[in-house]
Amino acid sequence: MIDAEAVLGQVKAGTVPADWQVMRAKASFFVWSAIGGIIFTFLAVVAAGYLFLTGTIVGIGVNDQTPDNVALFWFIVDMVVLVAVAIGGIVFAILRARDLGSVNEQMLVLMPGGFVKRAGIGPKGTFSATYANIARLTPAVRNSAQYLDAVTPDGRRVSVELDGRFGNAKKLARQIAGQHAHYVAAHSGGQA
């Protein structure tokens, strides 16, 4: 079992063994993500302004003969959707900007026997995995996000999301899955 806090303490103290690989979060990931949220907000506001000023309605089957109450309904739906996108962009930008404040605390530590991922401050933002406790570890993509899907020997499933804060998420997922496979191959020979 990996003691995540002890591993992170070693990294902070600079006493990392040679066979560990430490990847720190990149500030640029958070800056560009926050800018993306601001851009989404700006585009939603511009689109809402355009629809409002031109009287354009983006609705299903809306034309010149559409009754006023149906047109009003679709206009309200359009505005609600654009307001939701704008609020989502603002929230996303704020969260990414907030995470920028803890960028020095965030890291991914790959070790021969497992890994530790800290993507936030405190125990809730920390995840550790010991390869000995994982029967199968496979990279997966869901909703355009990269995951590591782990299955324990007792059948319990755990998914760990990897994003671009530590580098190319797809490459990292493959690297970690490869390290797990190497660990299993190296430790299964004597257990037959």
C-alpha cells in the first residue's frame, strides 16, 4: 500500500529515489483553460445579443407562420441555453483560475510499484494506486477525456481521470498501464 502523503512529502523534500518520475502540473494548462471559459462566456453573450437584437429564433420548425406564443417559447429556450453556457464558462474559468493557485502542490508521481496523483489540495484531491492491488489496468476514453480503468482482484472498479495538467494524458495513461503490465510480469513468475 502506498502512503500518498509520505510520497508527496518526499517529493517536497527533494529526496526522490532515482526510479521515481515526478510530473508537476503546468500552469499553462490552467491559464489556457480559464481563457477558454472566458471565450465561451463571451461567445454566449455575443450570440444572445445577436439573437435578441435581430429577433432571430433558433427553434425546431419555427418560420414566419409560427404562432407568437410558440416563437416566444423558443426565444426563451434560446436565451436560457445561452445564459447557461455563459454561466458555465464563468464557473469553469473561476475554477481553473482557483486551481492555478495550487499548481505547485499538484503532481503525478510514477513509481515502480504504483502511482500517486494530486490534482488538488488535501486528501480529496489525492489518489494513490498500488500495482499489487490492481488485477487489470487499461486506458480508456470517455466523453473525450482520458481515464485509467482499474479492476482490483476482488472485482471492484475504479476510474482515474487524467487531463493535460501533467502532460499528454493519452501518453501518460499508456505509460502507467505499461508500468502496471511490467510490474505484473515481474511479480507473477514466483507466484505460480
